[in-house]
Amino acid sequence: MSTHNAEIVAKLNDILEHELAGVVRYTHYSFMVFGYSRIPIVGWFRSAAQETLVHAHEAGELITHFGQHPSISIGELLETSRHDIYDILTESLQFEKEGVAHYYELLALAEKEKSVMIEEYARRLITEEETHIGDIDKMLRKPGEIASVI
């Protein structure tokens, strides 16, 4: 395995661990939502948990594509014990920003290695993660406010 492929696999393992932590995080958040808007918010968090699991599967499959072993570790789990919707969404925003940074790092490695497959994967995931950031930004805005909060 080339040095560059080793760097790509290492970054894919970082992504795998981060996404697996997201599954746990978003599932936990879904349990901690209370109030009038509980049902749609719980649905959003559970959908986010499913999507992060798909992202983890994709990263793992790419790691084995390169003939390497996917990590069994999980990324950092955060428990602030603050379960107000605003706090949960703020934590989610930070998590998504960390995730998109991983994908930008992977894109840079893929461009250096000239791996179109990894470039396309990274670009697709950057688009998805930036869409999530935009959705969370909109949820953090007060009704009637249009300006971004980030």
C-alpha cells in the first residue's frame, strides 16, 4: 500500500470512528427531547442517526477496498447533561462541523493521490454534511429570522 493510500485509510478510519460516535450521539439526543415539538425533532435525530450509520458503513467498505482493517473504535462521545433543544442542536452543529472537516481533509488526500473514487466520495459527503450544517443553522434561528446564526 502506498504512503498516500495509507494516509487515506487512516483518514477513513477517523471518519468511521466519528460517524459511529454520531450514531450514538444522535440516538441519545432522540431520547432526550421533550415538549410540544417532540415527535418531529425525535424523527429528525433518528434519521440523522441512520444517516451517520450509512456514512460509517461507506467508510468501512472503502477501508476494506484498500485491503485494510476498519477500526473498531468509536470517536469522542460528548455528554454535557444539557438537554435543552438549543443546547442539543448547538452540540450537533459542532459535531457536523467536525465531520465536514474530516471530509475536506480526505478530499485533499484524494486529490494528492489522484483517486477519483475517493474524491467523488469526499465531495458527496461534504455536500451532505454542509446540508446538515445548514439545516441545523435554520433550526437554531428564531421564528421569523432569516439571518444565519453561524
